[in-house]
Amino acid sequence: MPKPLLGIILGAIIGFLDGMTAILTPEADKVLEIATWSSGKGLIVGLIIGFYARKVDSVPKGVVFGLGVALFFAFLTALGQYLGAGQHYWLEIMLPGTITGGIVGYAVQRFGRQPRLAESNA
């Protein structure tokens, strides 16, 4: 499976599972909404990781890049919660979100395939 497509699929699935951890927080009544938004965030992060993985074929660099991109998006999510509702869920949002990015970065580099170059018969 191409790396960007694998990133999208894994990002969405693992992001949804990450969002489902909200059931363990005071926001448990909003778990499906949180899981849906987390899945969307994971889809975007997975796409970015997948395109990076096409350019840089290194598992360690893919994991670090995945951690960084996911950390950035998780920070934006936590910041939005803080600014919008005054809720302090920095660790609860950023830690699992960042781990998710590392997992997606590893899986995309390890199991995704590079696109084949077109062969010419010239």
C-alpha cells in the first residue's frame, strides 16, 4: 500500500482509538464527538507523515517526524480547548496524540511501499 494512503488509514483508525480514551476523562459524555475529531486530526497527520515517508526512507526519521507532527496538532487541539472553554487538558490530549503520531510514523515507514517509477522503452 502506498505510504500516504497507509498514513491516512492508520491515522484515522488510531486517531479514533486515541479519541476513545476520552471515556476515562470528565468529558466521557462527549466521547463520540471527541473520537470523531481525533480521527480527522489523525487522518491529516497520517497524510503528512505519508508524504514525508515518500521523500525520506528512514524508520527512525519517520518516527521522529511522526512524533513532531502529531505533537504540533495535539498542541493546537489542547490550545483550542484552553482558549475556547478554559479546560486544561494539555497532558490528556498531547501525550496520546503524540504517541499516535510515532506509531503511524513507524508503521508507514516500515510497511508502506514507495511508488514505482514509470519505465520507458525509449
